[in-house]
Amino acid sequence: MKLLLDFLPILMFFAVFKYGEGRQDWAAAFASEHLGFMVSGGVVGPKEAPVLLATVVVVVATLAQVAWMLARRQKVPMMLWVSLALVTVLGAATVWFHSDTFIKWKPTGLYWVMGLAFWGSQTFFRKNLVQALMGSQFALPANVWQRLNTAWVAFFALMGGLNLYVAYSFETATWVNFKLFGITGLMLVFMLAQGLYLGKHLKDDPAPDANAPKDAA
């Protein structure tokens, strides 16, 4: 359930964009009629309508995601708060200016903010965020936690740059596919690599000594 909730906004963005992309005239008419008051000039063109509709849906879905967690008295992760702020501001700019450039910056903004948070916490406050998040589950040497934190900083930086490369080098439809499949796939690969690295440094519990004295019954 949690995994579905985490991926719900991006899945809805993808589904609405693909639906509108195949029905651009309908999407333009629907967006102009129902979202015209939110758009500069009041009219949405066929080419821009799919991404505008998808943007509105992802903003609403992210808001609903946060509201759901708050209603259930669950802690909202910092990454989700940052995502909500970015998608609301950049989504509003996308709709008002009829430009998908703003919403395309959202993944980059999220990754770079998180990368700065991981780097800044370690550099200025001597707090390793990876250790803070995972330290209760794993006992690792300090240098391993440091490497993991650096790896996350590098991953966030590279993903932000890769998102911009795809956004500015390919059509919007290609970027939407990359946003769902490419980013998700690369995240899974990185998590797998992290798991393998952790496995190399986890210490097994010592085997019981057969010669050790046993407690009396």
C-alpha cells in the first residue's frame, strides 16, 4: 500500500499525459473550459494541453498524498514536503505560462535540494543523514557511512543533471517516459548497488563457541 501511495502521483501524471496526448483536441477543449481561469490568456492549445492536465493532476495527487498521511498521523518525509513545494510552485508556473519547462525542472530541483541537504548536513553539522535514516537497522563503521552519504550526494547530483539533459534534448513525451521508467529504473539499480555494498560490510553474528561453558539447567 505504501509503495503504491509513493508512486501514485507519478503514475497519475504519466496516465493523464498519455491519455491527453492521444486526444489533443479534446484535451485542449477540456483544459480551456475547466482550467482557463488558471491560464494566461484563458485558452490552452492542443500541443500543451496534455502536460498541463497532467501537471494539475500531479499537484492534486501530491497534496492528497500529504493530506492522507497527516490524517493518519503519519510522519511526512522531508523528501515529500520538498516535492510538494516544488510541484506546487513549478506546476502553477507551468499552467499559467503554458510552458512545460517549469514542471520539467521539478525532478532536478528535488534531487538537487536533497543532495545539498545530505552534503550540507555532513559538511557543516557533522550529521550523516544516511546513518540517521538507516543507522538503527545496520551497524557499520563510520567510514562506510561516509561513503554511503557521498554516494547519495553524487547520485542526486547526477540524476538532476540527467533529467535536464533528457528534458532539453528530447520531446516532452520522451521525458515523460524517462520520468516514470528511466528515473525509477535507475533508482532501483542504485538501491541494489547500495544493498550489495552494505552486504560486504555487515558483520555476521559470531558463531557460538562449542567449548564455552554452558549455563546450568
